[in-house]
Amino acid sequence: MMIKWLPYLLNITGLVVWLKMQSGNLRRLSLYQLITIVSAVIYVLVVSYLTLAPTSYAFVGPQTVSPLMIGSAPINLVPFWSTTADFYQNVAMMMPMGVYLGLLLSKFHFRQILVSGLAVSVTIEGLQLILDLAVGLSRWVDINDVLTNTLGVIIGWLVWKALMKTFLAKAFSHFVITTLSHQKGK
């Protein structure tokens, strides 16, 4: 059973190694910017746990769609076949990612955020497929998750953009990390 936890533990190890490698750069950040980094790392760990940790309840309850099976991995390719609580929870789970993209990559435009959200969503579902086949993760690979995760990232980014046009912009600007932002010509 421990092997099912290996991917999540490797993810934690990767984050720790990344933080160690960035330690010189992190020293140059303000306290507010460090709060952004630390909270983003905690957020990534939570999302990793929610999406890549093994679960024993993934196949519980009646399903209205018969999944495509690849080995032991159930795959749903029918968009919007169900709008259960998971549907809305995925949107809510990924909204902070949109805010963090705004804080870490403030020069990104809508298209870049859309592609980033889609890439993260496809990566999560792809890892779930690979890990389900490799270690029996017991997760569904679902097109709805890709769509709702991407939507959550976009909504989070749009909320951040809207907040940056209010009286709160000056306060929020302290948390923005411009050294990681995409800059043309550099």
C-alpha cells in the first residue's frame, strides 16, 4: 500500500529540492513576497494531495456513464455528463492557482493563463492515468476535471485582475513577484 503514496512523497521531495535550489533568490524577496511563495508551495501540496494521493472511494456510487477502461484506469471522455459537487469543487480548488499565476507571472495575458491552466489540468489527469496504471491510484481520469480545473484557473486570474483595479491594488502589489514574471526581451 505504501507504493501508492510514492508519487505524492516524490512531489513533496521535488518541492523541497526546488526551495533549496531557490534559497539564494528567496533571500532577495520581501516578507510579502515570501508569503506568496510559502503559501503557493502549501497550495501546491494541498492540490497534489487532493489529486494525486490514493483514494479508496473513487469508484463508489452509481455512475451514469460507463467509462472507457485502460487497464484498471477508468476514463471519462464525455464532457458535462455530471455536474455533481465534484464539478464545482474542482473550479473552487483551482481558483487560487489563477491568483498565484497573477502574483507570480503578472505579465501573462489571458491566452497564456488559459494555456497554463489547461496544461496544469492535463498534467494532473495524465499523472492520474499513469499512476493508476502503475500503482493502482484508484482515480478517474475525467475530461470534466480538465474543463473545470481550467475554468477555475481562469476565474481566479480574472478575480485577481479585477482586484488589481480596485483600491486594494497597492496592498496586493506587495505580494507580486516581478522577478519571476515573463519579461519580453530578457
